[in-house]
Amino acid sequence: MKVVPAFSAVALLLFLPASLVAQDNLAFGARAGAVGPGCVYVEDSDCFESDVNYSFGGYLDYLFAERISGGVFLDLHGISGEGTQDTENMIDAGATIKGIILASGGSLAFRPGIGVGYGAVTVADEDVNFLTLRGMLEALFDVGGLRLGVEGGVFTGPSGGNEDLDVTFGPGFLARAIIEF
């Protein structure tokens, strides 16, 4: 996958019009940090250990019940590992559902959630696609009209590949900082 289209896709989500997120029931956030996809398996091979790499993206969540939100995400993850010389860019887009647990008079929120997505990466001129799954926990603090926080979670691609090869990865981790508007 080329770097420019990957960054363009993430930038599109990160710079949504302010009028869209000004509604009380919508939250827009950006995340940046690290991903470690864990072992990558090609067909019936042994574990190909992936490196820890960058991960950033954005999300749009809709509060559809008092303590439940759902939304969409678009992430860009770096993928590399043993024997690779370059870092490839994986686009991961999908949907999440999150619970909301308020603490400290509402200034602190814990949001456990799950997500399902579609990941795509090009390695050695071969397109590889994945079903991606994630389980995460976000902790956010109110700071002057913004919410700042962290996200930690498990990330995996239990099904994937192309017409020639089956490729899966994980479980690995996501660890990112969050700013929410």
C-alpha cells in the first residue's frame, strides 16, 4: 500500500468538519501510539514475530444510550518484522461498541469495548486483507473542554490472506494516547 493514500485516508477522518462533532451525542477522537501485532502466520508456517510499530487514527462515536456508544474507526498501523527491510502501512477500518463507566463525578470515564474491522496491507506487491478484531479499554479525563486519555487493548487478525495464501496474526496489543473533542 502506498504511503500517500494511507495517510490521506486517516487525514480525512481526522479533519472532519467541526459542525459534525459539535452535537452533544457525537464524539470525535484521534489516537496515536504503538501496535504489536504479535505472531504472523502464513499458511501452516511457524510464528513470524512482528515488530512493535506506530499506530494512529481517528474515530467517531455516537452515544445511543446513556452508558453505551457505538462508532466507526479508521487506523493506520505500521507492520514489519523478522527479515523485513521496510515497514508496510496497514489500513484498518471498522466499527466499535463501548460501555461507559463514569468515576470521579463524571470527570473520569472508563470505556471497555470491542471492535471488528477490515484490514488491508500490501507486502511485496501482494495485497493481503484481514478480518480484524480488538478488545480495548479507554480511560479518559476531562481537561478544559477536551478529553485526554489512554487506550490499551488486544488486536488480532484471525482470518485473512489473499487468493494464494492464508495469513493470520495475533493476538498482539494496542497502546495509544487519545484526544477527544
